[in-house]
Amino acid sequence: MEALSQFFAAHAVWVHLSYAILAAAFLMRSLYWLRVLAVAAFLTQAIYLALTTSGLYTDIQWAFVFVAINLAQLALLTRQKSLSLPPAERALLRRVLPSLSDAQLSRFSGASERREIAAGEQMTRQGAPVERLYFLLSGAADVAIDDVDVARVSAGSFVGEMSFLTGRPASADVTAAFAGVALVFEKNALDSALARDEELRSAVQTLIGADLAEKVARGNRSLRERLGEPS
């Protein structure tokens, strides 16, 4: 009996190690490392069950099910990380979306197509449907209403966000002032990315709201200047 007790005590280190790794996983802010530690925890638990029990094959099988689930999620996260942007563009996303993790920024950029925007390219046309949402990574674009320039937007700004989200026609012409790069989102891809991550959706909505507020303020200043009113 004492030998059996010592046997279980010696192997109990595996279950303690499993729970310690799982506890560490819950402390991770990075979803990637949470998944990595979860795999290690469930593998350790499976080793403990195999060494100290008999007949509990169901528990071992479920441990490997959880390992498989986390490995699949790790594969997805690795793919998302591979959709990396150049350092300067990633730094811009980090600046305008500071609350998001690298994985979330990758999900955001991964829902888009990175596209070169030529000088003079028209991104939205006043009165026409808006089929794509642009997020400027570099360059700038001029905003005109009834052929009158009212604002210029630069890197870190959306183009066509209100019309894209509401389905209403564009309220202005937006034309690239000079060449740059933009993330171009199709509605279904963006909706899918935001639906899977509440924090990402909240951060993007906050950014869009702040962007709209700044554009309205700039438009009001431009209007006052044209009317000769003090700003």
C-alpha cells in the first residue's frame, strides 16, 4: 500500500504541472500563447492520466480533443500572423488601434486587400453606391462635395465608412491626392472579422466614430472659411 501511495505521489507532479501551466495560460494577454500553454497543459494531463489510472480512456481522449482544437486554432493564428504588413504600416495600425493585440490587428488587416492607390484614383463618387471601405495606410485623398473641395484625409483615416456601413450613396467624391497604400475591405469580409471578436468590433467602431467626428469638424471649419466666418 505504501509503495502504491508513493507511486501516485511521485506521478502527482504531472497533474500539478498541468494545472500550473493552465493557470499560466489564463494569465496570457496574447491569445497565441494562451493556446500554446493550453496544448502543453492538456498534454501534461494526458500523461498523468496514462501513468496513474486505468480504464479512464474517455478522459485521455477528451484531453487529446482539446489539444487538437487548440492546435487548429494555433494554425489559424499563425496564418493570420503571416498576413503581416510592413513595419511602418503595422506601426500606424498599432497607433490608431492601441488596445488590440497583434493577432487582432492581423485579423483586421487579414479581412482586407492591401492595395496601391494611384494619384487621381477615385475612391468614392458622390451619389453612387459605396462597395468598398478604404483605410489609408499612406498617401492622402481629397474630399469634394458638389465639385468643391472640403477636406483632405491622410494616413490613418477611413474613406467611405458611413456609406459603406449604412448602405446609402456616397455623400462626397473622394479622390487620391497622391499615390499611397490602403487596406480595402469588402463588406462581407469585414463583417465576418468583426462578428468573431467583440473587442475588435468595439475598437474599429470607436476608430470610425472618431474619424467621422474629425471629418465633420474639418468640414465645418472649411464651410466657415468659405463663408468668411471666424473659426
